[in-house]
Amino acid sequence: MSAVSDRLPTFPWDKLEPYKKTAAAHPDGIVDLSVGTPVDPVPELVQKALIDAADSPGYPTVWGTPALRDAICGWLERRLGAREVTHRHVLPVVGSKELVAWLPTQLGLGPGDRVAYPRLAYPTYEVGARLARAEYETYDDPRDLDPAGLKLLWLNSPSNPTGQVLGKEELTEIVAWARAHGVLVVSDECYLELGWEADPVSVLHPDVNGGSYDGIVAVHSLSKRSNLAGYRAAFIAGDPAVLGPLLEIRKHGGMMTSAPTQAAVVAALGDDAHVHEQRARYAARREALRSALLSHGFRIEHSEASLYLWATRDEPCWTTVAHLADLGVLVAPGDFYGPAGDTFVRVALTATDERIAAAVARL
């Protein structure tokens, strides 16, 4: 066990605990804008679907029910513009973080294989490579990477933490480059439905992939769009030559989404109204926080999509974290996402309207 845990970095969020205590001591209480966990209610139709499926005594299947696969295929075509998506092109997973952490291992990567991800990125991309004992590196433009030994290229658009969006032309060129060098592209698109100043595009769109899913996989989650973080509901879609073996591996590992959760996902993917309502909540919170941060002397970069504002006062990120903690506001330090973020903080939009208003007043 120690040999596995020794491969991993220190869990970053533990470093925030002293600042959390400071923020919690504020007379009006803490405003936690750090982790980015949804706080709004699970949509009623989703709750009802979960409850209706509560009497599920048998084992669920790893591939999901036909109704679930139909729902995923339908959403991919309706929302992302994907074409000719069949059940072979989709695979439910137990939340996207599980998939990100274990994908390199399940792909059979190991010593000598290379995994690449953005210079500013979700820390679990690195964790996944470490678990597989693969080599890992970061990039500004993946096309500048040496393709020799590069087996897995992570894209993340919209980005966590920066909210940056890769345009259709750039995505098209990256996919073409990866295919030319035999590199698997896995695009983390969990924030795709939360574009504010840009309209994010999926690698599954035919304008990007030329009508072929060869060598590409997209990762999607219902945590943010539908407030289902507590359900652990996500899926991947793309190349059947990749998904087929993953399905077999995950069957052996028992990596299955619960039957009630599968039913809830069917309901969530079939309804767009609750997504529009949640977007409106986040849009209002984003505008309020953005204006307050700018007035407080921050500069905001990118942030054209996702659930975060990538903000800086051009000082060490922990100095900013401490300053905001003194105001009772907790944010994530930018260096959690790589050394390039050492003068930034990530400010989440995931707090109630009342707490957002409190943060705005303090700022």
C-alpha cells in the first residue's frame, strides 16, 4: 500500500485548512469559494427518477441500461452536434474524477509511456499518470510536444482552473496532429455547457474530427450542469476501439454506476430546462463576483467559461488567499494547478446567492 501512496503528491486541499479556520472566524461566517462543489438543489425530476428506481435489488451493469445509453447518445447528438453515435461509442463512469485518475492504468500505460496535460490543469491528470507509473509533462501547445512515446494527450476545454476555451480551429488542428502521430486524445469537457463569453465546442463535433471518432474520447459529467456531484454520474464517448476494452476492464473491476443513479441520469439528460435555470443562477453570481473582484483591485484572465474566475493581484497566491481569508472568503491558490498559477487564485461561483452577496459586500 505504501508503495502506491508514495507515488502521489500531498493532497493539496489539506494545505488550505489554516486559511479555512481564519475565514470561518469571520463574524458573518465563511464564504467558501474554494472547492467548487454545487450547492443548489438537485432538480425535482431527477430526484423523482432516483426515488422511483430505489427498489433496485439486482446488480447494475457497467455499460448501463439501454435507456441510459440511449439518453447519452441522444444528448451527444442534440447538444454537441455529434453524428451517428451508437451504444458502442458511449460508456458510463462513476464520476469523472475516478475516470481521470485511473484511465492511464486502464489503458495499460506504464514506465516509458508519456502522458501530457495543460500547464495549468486539474491535479488529477498528474495523479493518474503517477498511479500508472507513467511519465508526465505539461504543455502550452500540445503540438510542440515530442510525440515519441506520448500515449495520452489530455485536453481540457473549458479549462479548470482558468476557464479558457479552445476554439474550433485549434481543436481541429490538435486532433489532426495527434492522429498523425498515433496519440490518443482525451478531452475533458465537463464544463462545456457553461460558456459565458465563448461557445465551447466538443472534439466529438464533426467539424473538429472530420466525422470520425478514431483516436478521440470526450469526458462529460453531470456534477455541475445538473448539481449531481453527490450522485457520481459521468460518461465518456468516442472511439469504440478504446471504449470496448475499457468496458471489459471495468466489468472485471466492478466499476458500475448504481441503478438509481443511472435512472436519474436518464432524466437529467432528457431535460434542458433545469440546465438553463442553473446557468442563469451561475451567470448572476459570476457577474456579481467579477465586478466585486475588479473593484477590489484584481485582474481576471480568461474565465470565458466554466464555474471559476481566474484572478490575480500580481502577488504570491498564498498572500492573496490569506488576504481574502481575513475577509472570511476562502479561495483556491493557483499553484494547486501548477507552478504557472503561483500569482493567481481560483474563485468558484458555487455558493448560495446569500453567500455570494456576502462576499461581494466584503470585497
